[in-house]
Amino acid sequence: MAISDPSLFDAFAACGATAAGGVHRPCASAADGAARDVLEAALNAAGAQTRTDAVGNQFGLFRLAEAPDAPLVMMGSHLDSQPNGGRFDGALGVAAAVHVGAALMRLKREGARFSADFCAVNWTNEEGARFRPSLLGSGVYVGRHTADEALAALDDDGVTLRDALSAIGRNGGDQAPPLPACYLELHVEQGVTLEQAGVAVGVVTRNWGATKFDVTYKGEQAHTGPCPMGLRRDALLAASHLIVEARAIADRWPGKVHSSVGRLVVAPNSANVVPCETRLSLEIRSNDDGVLAEASALADAAIATAAERAAVEVASVVRNERAIRPMPAAVSDLVEASAAALGAPSLRLDTVAGHDAISLLGHCPTGLVFVPSAGGIAHNEAEFTAPKDVETGFSVCLEAAARLCRAAGSPERALDQQGLAA
Ligand SMILES: [Zn+2]
């Protein structure tokens, strides 16, 4: 089935578009507000009822079933981006969800019968870029955070998520829909596995684990000239020791551990001043529970050692620990069968990155579908997925969602359903 409305994805990409072909669309910015308006208009035009909950999650409910309390099949992703990020990350999955909802609605009008309703969703602050932690909106939806906790999150300018959403008119008063019978998400791989295999569809069967630390080093502000080296308590030197050691930890387990310091705030950040404070975000990711525990313990020790070497104080908290978990086999099997029914080869793989689907994992049957990222480029303006791969991904999701909506949302029963091609 051809993509009926490729313009929706392009319309998202125009919101916060950068000259180099990417998007700069921080959560609850004016650009995010514009993308949300585009989404709401598209959902309304496709026949959905729209709702926005207290943390700005946007839902579009497509009433497909006859029963008023029919189970729900949900699909979505996020419209926020990293600073100068790519236009595919997140927005592609939201566009896919609207495409699927609109197509199912058309099928219903043409006489198809469904036993589940469909819901498209845009989760607030998936990226964790403007507000931390990441996966915030989906985390509230599954009860991992309260709405008040999420709304109190601060950006680097001290603006709360509550005020930022209010500024774009998106702190809604609607109740979020109940947990779905099954959740699906289409996302770009952000790696090279699919491209190297020459396969358009990735069926995610497991997520990598992660340990994320927030670290603050406190030294003493001094003149970079006269202050004797032996008396300096340089908070940036401590951060530097840690940054180098974080890389060394990953290099002990090639291919099994990824590490980075992605965020560093230096105070007072002045050319002639020895920094008195640094705040940084360190993350360790792995595909092996034992290795993750060992590497995280090494990172914890390295945080303290770096402070000692620079003679500064340190405070560190583990902000987020993500366990390695399998995705439900029934949903993976359904996605694989849906791809096969369309003649599209698929491949099973891990996700190294976190996604909203990982937020919902354990709360309802959850599936994550990848399409290739050219060169594995991600969180970068050059991010690209070929149109034919996008089309395949959309079609596979529509096939899987149609089967689910005929099977009251049950992935086990959906496996036995006839597909759209039948
Ligand atoms: Zn994403």
C-alpha cells in the first residue's frame, strides 16, 4: 500500500527546520508547538478524537470497533528532537501512527470490521534533551513518574516543563487513554545493522541496559594565572579525568559496552578562571547484565578517583537504571509475519537506544520496528532513511496494526488473522 500522505512527515520536518536539513525542536519549544499543531490538525482530518493529557502527551483516538469499551491498539513515538537533530528520529513514528490510523479508518468506512480501537500518540520529552530524564511523557503514562514530578522538571534556563507547555498551550486537561492491549512503535535504527544486511525491516527483540549518572564536582574558583598549580582545585580537571576514564571502561569490552559523557556544564566558564563547578551526565550501556554491573561499578569508582586526583568534592547520583529486557515474543512474531506477508525481509536485532516502547515494556505487549538509518547517522542533521524503506516500514506497521485491531489487540490472536493482502 502506498503512503497516502507523505506530506505529514514533511510538515513535521518544517517545524524547527535547520539550514543543514535537520530539525531543532526542543520539547515544548515554539517549534514543538508548531509540530503539535500540525499533528492535531492531521488527526482531526483523519477522523480521530484528540486528547492532550497533563504532561502534554497527545493522543488521537480512532474509533474502529462497535463496542464502546473496546480494547486499544496504540502506536506512536515523539516529536521533540535533540539540538540540531535529525528529522526522522521520532517524527517518522508519529507520522506512521497517523498514517495507520487514517488507513484503518478508511478500511472501516469501506466495510472492514474491527474489535479494537486504534490510538496514535506523541509522547512528550522523549529525548531528555531540554528536560531530564528522557522518556518523560511515556514514563508518566505508565506511572513511573507522577505528572507533578514531570511538570517540575527544569531546563537549563530554570524554566519548568509546566511553564514551557503552558507557553505553547499544551498542558492539557484530558485523561490519557487506558493502557493498550498492544503498543507498536516505528523508529529509525540509528545504527548500521539493517543497512549492512540490506534489510528494510528490523524486529527489535531486546533492549540494552543502561546506567546513567549525574555528577557534580565542586572545586574552588581561582585566577588561572597566579594561582600555584599545587593549590588549584579545578572542577573541570576532575570532569576531564572522568571523561577519559569512561572511554577506557568501554574499551575493556569492545562491542559490549558503550559509554559517553554527553553533557557538561562548567561554572563560571570564563577564560581566566579555574572552574569551581562542573556538572555532567555520564552513561554506560551494555548488552550483558554482568558486564553492565561491572562497568557501572568501575564508573562509580572512577567518579570518586577523578575527584581525588583534582582535589575537589564530588556528589553523584544514579539518575536512571535501565535493565536489559526481552520484547514479548508474540509481538515480534507478529511484526515478522506482517513483513513476510508483504514480501519484505526482516531481521531481529537489539535496540541500544531507549525508546518510548521501552517505557511501555512490561506494562503491555510492546513491539518496536526499525527501518534503516543511512550510515547509522543519528542525533545529527544528516540523519536519513530512504523513502522506499519508510514506505516498507509504514506498510508493515499497517499490516500488523490491522491484524491487531481485528483480534481485539491480542498479538497471539493477531498472528492467525488474515492480512490486508488477503
Ligand atoms: Zn527517538
